[in-house]
Amino acid sequence: MTDFDDWLRATFAETQGFTLLIVLVGTQEGRVNLLRSAHLHVIGDDIAWPVMAAHLDGSGVAWDAVALFRAGREGLVADGIAKERLDQLMRALNGDRTLIRDGEFFNRDGLRLRLDDAEPQVPILN
């Protein structure tokens, strides 16, 4: 069992189905890079983290973490609405990575991550 598994079961029990906005993240050199995004309709709580991670690996990018957001409080939403909300989310995240805190943030092992503020770093000039 992972933190993801616990979160998925609890969220599904609360909603009986929801649409998930998925953002794959790279965390190299202290930076948070947005890599790929998608949406997923969750209609059961039986997907375990290893299966979910394998699906995420199918994106074709080397990811370090995933940020997950519910598309809306209403539970399941239509594909068109999910796509629109994902586009809005990506625009917002491009402007402010700290919005990841509003979602669920997991590492490659399905364990919760926390996004802390970083101190500005002086550029290194050669």
C-alpha cells in the first residue's frame, strides 16, 4: 500500500467517481518542470500504484513526480470540460508552480511529496 492507494480509496469513497487531472513533473536541479498532462475518469478504486505508475511511464518522458487534481467537486465531468479545466490548470501552473500544493503530489514510489518554497539562488556565471 502506498499513500496514493490510500488517497485513491478515500477519494473514491467520498465521490463514487471523479475526473482526475494529471500533471507529470520533473524535479532536476531543484527545479519543478511540467512535462506532460492528461485527464482520467476514475470509476473505481482498484487501480494500485504500480499499475498507475506503469500508465504514467507510457507518457514517454522521464518523470520524478505526479501532481493530481480533481477536475471539479461535482465528481465526473465530460471530456470537453476536463480538457478545458486541464488547459486552465496548466496555464496557471506555468505561472505559479506553488499551485501544485492545491493538489495531491506523489513521487515515483507513490509516496506523498511536499513542495516547499526555495530560496532564490544566485546564477552561476562561467
